[in-house]
Amino acid sequence: MRSAAAIAVLSLASFAAAFTVTQPSDKKGWTDCNAQTLEWKTVQTDAKNFTVVLVNQDSSVLSDPIVLAEDVDASKDSLDIDAPEGGWPSGDDFQVNLVYSKKQSDRIYAQSVMFDIKEDKDCSESSTTKSGSQTSTATSSGASSSASSGSSGDDNNGALATTAQTGLIGAVALLGAFLA
């Protein structure tokens, strides 16, 4: 019985280290201007591709989830996402979900912390992209993406620590249930 508990704890610990969204963060959100950068960390056992969905629990801010990119290469670690059709919504408490697919968006690999999309009064209407990175064009019904080589910064904002902490709490609870 105890070995089963140990295996369960180790399984949860490895799951806690899976996909982690590092940008946007609660400290550094997005603006409603031009392309926005999504960054994540992976481990070898993560899926090779995923779909990016923007969500907000407040339907007055965002009535439906927006698919920002599909079939994203997980090994790239970052993606510059062009504004969705109609522009970026602005407001508080957005989240980005990395999901299995557009049709199976309930299979969430990772979820960012809540972040704000702020209005940028100095924004020009032209869209800019960074060279050496992956870019995408988003619409409410889907997206296309293209990849080129590049690297991402190491802006660890605590999302990894939060994921590990959540996994640890779950592991302790599971261990307690087995030992009780």
C-alpha cells in the first residue's frame, strides 16, 4: 500500500513539472497593441504541439474564448501572437490556456496565471513581429502559425513555483489518503 502511495506521489510530482506558462504573468501582462509574446517551459514528456486559447471568466469582458494559435510547436518555448480579429480585448483577469486542440479545449495542458490586457494609448495600428521567433495570426474561429529559429528569455515569474506548489499539495493530500 505504501509503495502505491509513493508511486502516486512521484507521478504527481512529475506532472507538476509539465508545461508551464511563464509569460504573460501577473506582473507583466499584455497590451492591446500589436503582437503579444507567449512564453512557456516544457519537459520531454509534454505533448509536441498545442493550441493557445485566451479566456476570461467574466463574460462581460470576453464572451467566448478566442483561439489565438493552433498546432504550436512546443519545442519553440515562445510565440509572438498577432491581435485577434477585431483587436485585443482589454481588461483584467485574462488567462491563456495551452490545450490539446480547438475542438478539445477542455484538455488543458497548462494555464497562465491571471493577467491584465492594458490599453496602450500610444499604440500604432501597424503590427510588428520579432525576427527569430514564432509568429501567429489569430481569429475567433482559428489561427495559423509559422515557425523560425529563435530563443526566448528566461523571465521566470513564479508560475513554475506555483505549479510545483500545487502538485506538492496534491501529492501530500493523496499520500494522506493512502496512509489513513
